Amino acid sequence: MLSRIFGFKVTPELEEKRLNRNYGLIGAEQHLARYPGDTLSTHFDSEEDRKLYWQSGMAPGLGAWRYFASSKEALTDLDKDREKYYIAVQTFLSKDFNARFAEYRDFYKYRKMLVVNPNNGQAIITDIADAGPAEWTGKNLGGSPEVMHYLERVDGTLRGPVLYFFIDDPDDKIKLGPIKY
């Protein structure tokens, strides 16, 4: 049904790989450093974004794939979008993850996913840029401040249910960010 609504292939399994679930609780994540030396002071492209997202802070560590670019000069618009619209998913809970670590790591890196808030219908195209959260948190995935804001998961609990599925986009034609249907 989601494939029909959005006009591209949405699936719980891709290349014989699937996450441990496709419905769960998303929680708020912090901004990720995009390149060595990136800080909250250098992170935003507009004053509006700075006002909206500054309070989310910067993660103390790097995302699962380290930096998005090797330097500020090498940072592209795609790199910016990959951080802006990232999710952290429990890749480590995928069946056979430990036995096929390198294969799964390469598969999940920046893999596009559709995330839908079932309470309001808001949908966004994201990418996997981090692993987590830990099982003990009670959350099943995390969203960047921008993802959480768009999904309207900023009600004080900073968590809520979402649906999330792989997007089959081998030609990289589907743009990251909010999507209307």
C-alpha cells in the first residue's frame, strides 16, 4: 500500500536483509558531526534552523559511518541532507548481523528509509547514518532533530510510534526529506 501511495518501492526486506522490526518507538537524537571540527556554531545553514534545532545539541561521538565528509570544504549538499534527515536503527539486531558484519555494514550505510508517523500521516525520506538505540532504552530507532520535528514527535516525550521501511532506490533518484502524498 505504501509503495502505491508514494510511487516508489517500499519494503520491509531488501536484498534478503531486514531489520528486527518495522514498527516501533522513535526517540530524539542529537546532531552528528559532519566533518572534523563541525560544531553547533558551524552546523546550521540558516538562522531559522539554528533557532529550531540548536537545543538538540551535538552527539559526543560520531555516527556509525564516522564523518559525512573529510572536511568543511568537501561537505556537499547530499552530505548535509544525510545528516539532517538521518535515523539510527538497530542494525545490530538484524538476523545474521554478527556473522555477516561487513556485508550488513555496507548494506545499511546511508540506506534510504521511509518513516511514517501513524498518528498524523507525516512521512519523511531518511537514511541510516547511525546504529542504535540500545535495547534497554525502550526505543527502537532514533531520529535527527529535523526528522523528529517534521514527524511532530516533539511533544515533551520526544518519542512515539512510527512505521519504517526500506526504499528501493538503486539509481538514487529519491530525495531525502519530507514527502507529501
